[in-house]
Amino acid sequence: MLHSNRIWVVVDSESAERLAHQLTQYTWCGCNGFRLSNYIFVNDSTSADGAQEYAVLRPDENDYAQIESLTFSWMSEDHALGITQRVLAGEFDHEVFGERIERRRLQSPAEHGRCHLCI
């Protein structure tokens, strides 16, 4: 995780197909995150005009653990779908990178409002 203090606004994604499309075909604000099943994909990019890097989080007791880091802007939609399906199948659950992510750093749209990363 590149950003130790970033707060994300997390919205539900309806399917792996939709998430793969969203993350490969659009550029998102640095504070955007997407929930699919028990996994959360949060934007870990350094800037809006850079590569769209996402940390993949899974719940871990009272917080979240980062289990993967994926650069979706370098993937085709089909490749992104395949790796998203692998995440959902639990293939990366045994990995843990860096520090834990506190639940308070993941907010609903109502909680989040607007921040300096919102465009």
C-alpha cells in the first residue's frame, strides 16, 4: 500500500465483469474503491494521470489485509476479469502485504462527502 493515510469511498460493484470493465476502461479518483463479494479494490495510484494501481483488501478480524496489488490500466478487460475471478476464488487470500488497513479508512459515499482527491 503506497498511501498510509488515504481514506476511500467504497461502492458495491455488481459483478466481476462490471468491475473489470470499470477498472480497465475508466480513470478513477484516488479515493475510489469498489466492493465485490468480501473483497475491496481501493485506488492506490499516485496521481489521476498515472497508472491505475489498486490494492486488493480482504477482511481480517477487526481490519483489512492487503492481499494483492494490481495495475488495471496495463490490463485488457479480459485479463482483468480473469484476475478478478481468481481473487474471488480466494487464490490470493494467503498473501498479506504491509500493514493492516483500518475499517475507518473505508467509507460510504454519505460518510465520505468530498475530499482533495475527488475530482
